[in-house]
Amino acid sequence: MMPSDFWSVIGSNVITSRADVTAALDRVEQRLRELDPPDLVAFEGQLDQNLDALDLSSLASIPVELAGGLVLEQTTDHFLYARCACLLAGRETARSVLEESERFSDFVAPALQSAESLLYLARKEYEKRTGEPMS
């Protein structure tokens, strides 16, 4: 799977609410159903690479602002799920975050943490098709 194929599966999505995340995940899940098992494995590898590309201290240090004005640091899990939300927004958004780290603040909102499901979609589809866990 070419990197461009990864982004074709992800698409380009507005990610500003839990409903946006759910809709984007549904679209990704539908596109993953069209891939054969080797491409599901390749998608998982591309997902890991893109998450790693966003694993920057400049992004991890962006605080989470909660309702009521409480400001907290991102936990390791929160940061991972925020990176998933960023990837769900699409290639151009992910590139823009790499160029201007302050843009990542759009993805640290607690309402976007359900983007965590992106981590499991290809694995679930692979197991459904092959009867074996993805290794």
C-alpha cells in the first residue's frame, strides 16, 4: 500500500466534535472493508508511521483546556488519541500540524478522544476476514 492509498482510506474530514469523529471512523471502516488482508496490514503500518511522525514534544506539550477553564497536560493516552483525531482530519491537516504545531490544539479536546478507535479498525477487519489476529 502506497502512502497515498493510506490517505485515500482516511479521506479528508472535519473533526470538531464527537459526532464528526464517529462519522469519519464509519467512513474509514467502510473503506477498509474494500481492502484485502495484505493491504489491511499495510494500512496498519502506514497508520503507525503517521502516528510516529506526529509524536513530537511540541505537540505533546499543548495543554488540554476543559470546560470551566481547567487546563491540564496531555497524558500519554490522550496524546495518542489526539494524534488519531489529527490523522482522521486528513493528509493536509496532518501536514499543516507538522508545519505549525499550534494547529494541533484543535485535536486535544476531550470530545475527540473517541478517535482512539482508529487504532483498532484495520485489525478488527483483518481478524473478521482471516479468523486470525493481525501480527
